[in-house]
Amino acid sequence: MPSKTALITGANKGIGYEIARQLAAKSFHVILAGRNEARVHTATDTISKAGGSCTALVMDVGNRASIQDGFESVKSQFNSLDVLINNAAILLDHSTAFLNASPDMIEDTLQVNALGPLYVTRTFLPLLGDGSRVINVSSSAGQICGGAGAYAPVYSMSKTLLNAISMQLSTALRPHNIVVNAMCPGWVRTEMGGSHAPRSIEEGAETAVWLATDAPLSINGQFLKDKSSQSW
């Protein structure tokens, strides 16, 4: 029987699905959240047929009402969560210059990529107990230690904000013994990353799975890649 429960957003495909698949193989009950109902159910069916324990959750992290509905659904089925992985994200500005990005593009990107993880964490907090782990899937594109790059600047900005939110959540939740970290999966061969990305999807999920399972709880308030701390 599963000993722990993990909720992963954006888990109907890509890195989120791979994280869910690996955690299910480690005897977690995984809750796969996504806004595309058909894809969410296809993903959970695949994991279930492989012997994993899982639940489908239709939830749009860019919509606060949907997040609240998702919380009510999970609360009615589970007493607690051991792991929350905020993975859902969008990339709308592959080649759009920063000054040319539309207000809708900026607001939608920030809503899903940065504010979504914040609101999901705050909403699901009543289910996160002592020793729980929150993992925010970020990107090296959000690092500002070396200055800003020109690629996907709105997406990059959203990940910079997510990093700041991760630090603030870490400080706020430390008294509750809940650890919060952000991680970079690297450039991964997914729908978002494209077929020419150098990393496999298994490599992209590795650090998140480690943070959810074997990483010491003393690792808190950090930004990691390949299980190693990086500069914000």
C-alpha cells in the first residue's frame, strides 16, 4: 500500500508526468493535476495499468476558483499530503522581445508560472503537515546572478518571480517544519523543450524526485540543479 501521497501539477504530460510515474514506482500515491481533463485521465490510466496508485485531478493553476475546487476535491479524499510539486507552466514568448510582449502574454505567464504555485501552496497548506515537502519546478532562465538573457524574457521573468516566491515560502513555512525548494530540470526533450533538447525526460525529473524522497530535510530554501545548490 502507498505510504505517502504527492500532488503534482501539470502532471498530464512532460516532466510532471515523469515525476508522477517515478514517484508511483516508489510506492507513492500520486495525484496528477492538469487542466486538460482527457490528458489527465489518460495519464492516470497509464500509471494505474503499470501498477501505480494514482488519482486524477482536473485543476487549472491559473484560476484561483479552480485551485479552490481542486483543494476541496483532494481534502474529501485524503487526510494529508506529504509532497506538493508545482510543475505546471506555460511558455508563450519563444521569440517575442521583452518590450513587444502583450499585456495578456505577460499576465497569463505570471499567473500560471509564478502566482499559480503561490496560490496552490497557500490553498493546500492545511493538508501539508510536519515534514512535508514543497518543490517548485523553476528554470535557470530565471537566475539573475549573471544578468538577464534575451531568450523568452517573459517566461524567464516568471521563473525569477517563482524563485523569489520559493524563498519567501521557505521562510514562512519553516516554523511549520515544511521545506520549500526550487529546482531546474535543465533543457529537456518535452513539448516545451523541443526534440533537440540535450536532456531526457528522466534526467529532467531526477532532482524533483530526489527532493520528494531522499533529500535531507535540512535542504530548504534553495535553488537546485542536478541535486546541487545553485545561485539564485
